[in-house]
Amino acid sequence: MTHRIFRSSFASIYQLYVAKVERKGRSKDELDQVIGWLTGYDAAGLQRVLTDETDLESFFVEAPAFNPNSALITGVICGYRVEEIEDPLMQRMRYLDKLVDELAKGRKLEKILRGDTVAASVTRSEP
């Protein structure tokens, strides 16, 4: 059985993420970098999934390049240790939740991206 959350549009969740990080003094650009690092979406791809109202399941399943360093993401989110979540799709979603929490809590971007300095250019694409 598929979790109900996976039928939600990524755009609706994204707006909650933006509000959360901006409320804590972080930027939408930083959020987009984090999303790009984890999923491989560049700015155009991210804009497309937002415009198309892509559901969460499709967002993660169709991610261009899910970061292999995502396994370095550990800790508790929503009462569960992310590294112990068995459903791969739910784990990917919780990885993103964890990264957004770290961003909102003021953690340095290089630490959130697990030391990956290449990620800074991932979401930047010229129009």
C-alpha cells in the first residue's frame, strides 16, 4: 500500500519547506541547492516539477541523480531514524525532511551537503 503522502504534490510540500527555512533566516536558493544535491534536479527541472504539480512519489522516482552520499544522512526525523527506514521511497522523503531541518536550524551548507563542494553549482542553470 502506498502512503497517502506520496500522492501530494511536491509543490505543496516545497512551499512548506520555503516557509520553514525563510522563517529561520535561510534562503530559497539554499533550499534549492539542498534539493539539487539530494535529487540531481537543476533549476529548470525543479521549476518543471513545481509547475507540473508532480506528486512526491514521481518527484523521487524520477529524480535525475539521487546522491549516493545520501547514505551519510543520519539522525531522527518524525520519530524515526532515517538510516533505519525500510521503504526506500519513504527514506528518500525523510532524507529531504532531515536536510531541510538542518538548513532551518542554521547548519552550514557544506555540512548539510556532506562536504560536497560541487553541489553549489548543481541547481544553478542559466536561462
